[in-house]
Amino acid sequence: MCTDMARATSRAATDSLPSSALVDSALSLARTVTEPRAQTDAAESAPTSESSHLPRAESSASDDSTGEDSVDGAASPAVTMFSEDTRQHVLGLLEEGHPVSDVAEIIGCSARSMRRWSRHFRDNGTVWCDPRLHNLHGDAAIRNTHLTRAILTLVESEPAAFLRDHVDLLVALSLDHPTSDHRYVSAATVYRVLRYHDYTRKRIERLYLESSVQAQRAFALLIDEIPLRCLVSCDETHTAGSDLLRRYGRSRRSIPCVLRDRDTRPLKRTSTMMAVTLTHGVLWSQTVVVGSAQTSDDWRLFLQCLHARMNTYIPGLAWEMQPDACVVLYDNASIHDHWGDEYMQANGIHYVRLPPYSPNLQPIEGVFAELKKHVQALVYEDGRYMDKPFHLMAAAVGMVTTAQVAGQFSRVSHEISRLLAGAGLA
């Protein structure tokens, strides 16, 4: 096909349309409607994603289709994608002088699509708006700056919302702001935009509203003077039957992952107190079977056993010269009462109490997360551990490495640096 004949054919196709269709086409070009891209995105990336909210016009989606292909508002449940060969065949038929209506009936495309392909051929010698992209409709949403800005703004303001929540809000906003028409956005489109901008689904790290940033900064000033190697991080964790089994598995798409296993509700609930240090890893741990939680008596017994394994803090000696593992770091749990403080004072144990609601400053919190993974791995390999809670916890504690513990101390060090930087003291 030559360019002149394609141009003539394009003009003939345009002239054959009624004036109302030309007006509709002009209005369509002035709008940004993301339905064809969103639906293609949903078909390729998330087959189970929900479809668009409103009925969409019958269209032959292409690389730059923006909802232009609707014919008399007829609704159609699918979007037809035309290959490059088909589009070139259409231009060939038009060049041979076939009427636009006949070509539309033969191929199954709309007159607007034919006019658009003719325009692309006239502009760049191909049937694509952008020869590099072809009909990669999934990238169309990413190129829509208004939609991208809207999605990122919603996610940053509501990080815990589901994709469907974002879609519903985009649709609601488009009703009040018609110039930004997002009525046809799907959950798959939102997911594609977020993935392109490096947003991933993560476990939420919740901090209590009662926590005080000022108290944490004051604590950061105090703890920054103490070398991390001197700290002994202490806390307790509970392990119920529901914590013994792995919660995630794999199966084929759209097929649930169902496993039959024993009921874990009758299993005994254990509570494990543990102390970890930067240089020694797990310094001491004790596990008891409890109905609810350990008591202050258990805490003092734990301190008595821990004292024999700690080094002694020397009052008046510079921190650089203090021995490793000489300062107990613990939180404000109810079992950490004044009787425990009096025991440490009477036995020369130096201690530091965390500010309220500050698990982000406690290294052992991250160690407990690793401990739970080891528990699940052991039960997965040998189900008999479920009936031997003491053997299970002892084996899991033995699997915690010094490197894992050191990584949690490093995390707390970065958190302290962040607090100091926020106070302008770093």
C-alpha cells in the first residue's frame, strides 16, 4: 500500500460517516477513558479480578484506544483485540475501494478503528500509534499520568485498603470530577500501576497510638550512649496450637489449597522467656506450659537464671570499657513489676526499661518472629513435635543463629539513628 492511497482511503472513510459520529469521535479524543486498558490488564494479569463498574461500549481496542470505538452506545461484554495483520488487511480492503460498512461487517471492527489505523499509517507508516509499544494495553494505564497520580495518592493515604476499595473510590471521585474519568478502572489496573512504581503488599507494622515519639527520642539519647554489645534484650512470647502450622501454601490458580490436619485447639499453650545479646546470640531461655501467661514470679526466676550467665556492670567505668552482656533491656509488660526491679537492684544487675509501646526498639521482637518460623518448620518436618512442646521450643531456640540476633540489633540501631535524626541530634 502506498501512503497516498491510504490517505485517500482515510478521507473516504471519514466522509462516509454522519456528522454526529464525527462529533462523538472528537469528544472521545478529548477524554481519557481507561476501560480498554483496564480490561486487558485484568485479562492478562488477574483473571479473577472484578470487571468494570459500568457497561462499556463495544470496542476494538488498540494501542491508543481511549474508548473511541463505541457504536451507538451498544454494550458488549468483551473487548476485541486486532492483530497487526488484521489491521493491515483492513487498510488493504479500504485501498481497493471497498465501502467502510462492508469492511466493518467483514472484519468486525468499527469505522472509528479503521479511521484511526489510517491516521497512524499516514503519520508513521504503521498501524500503531506508537510502533514501539504496539497494542500493549497494560502499559496504557501507566502512561496515564492523571490515573497514576490518583492511585498513588490513595495508596499513600490509605495503605491498608484493598485494591477494590481504591477502585470504588476512584469511581466515586470520577462522578464529581468528570474530566478525570476513572469509571472503568479495574483492580488489575490499580495493581499494575502499583507494581510499576515498586509498591508491594507487606505485613503491616502497627504502632500504638499511645506510643510517644518524644519518649522514644529521649530513650534513644540514653541508649545511644550504651554500646549494643552491652545490652541483653529480654521478653516473652506465647505459642499456641494455631502457631504450629504453616499458614501459606501453593496450588494452581483458582484452586484453593486445602490440607487436612489435626485440630490444634486442644494442644498445650506455652510461654517462652528469652534473653539475647549481640555477641552471644541466645543467652538464656525458659519455657513453661501456661493457661494464660507467665507471672511476675516467673520473671524473677528467669532473672535469677539469667544473672548467672551475664557479665557484671561496673559502676563508674566508661561504657567503652564495660563488659559485654551487662545491661538488661526489657519492656513494660505487667509481669515486669517493681519486685523484679528490686531483685535486679539488690543483685547489682544494671537495667534499662523501654518507653511504653515501643516494640520497634526491642531487638528480641524480631528474634521471636524467626523463632516462630523455626517452630513451624520443625512441626512440618515431624508432626510428633506437636505433642512435645518442651522439645519443640528447645529445638526451635537452638536453631536461632547469632547472625539472626545480630540482624535485629542492627535494625534497632537504625531505628535509634532515625529517632535521633528526627530530633536533629544525629
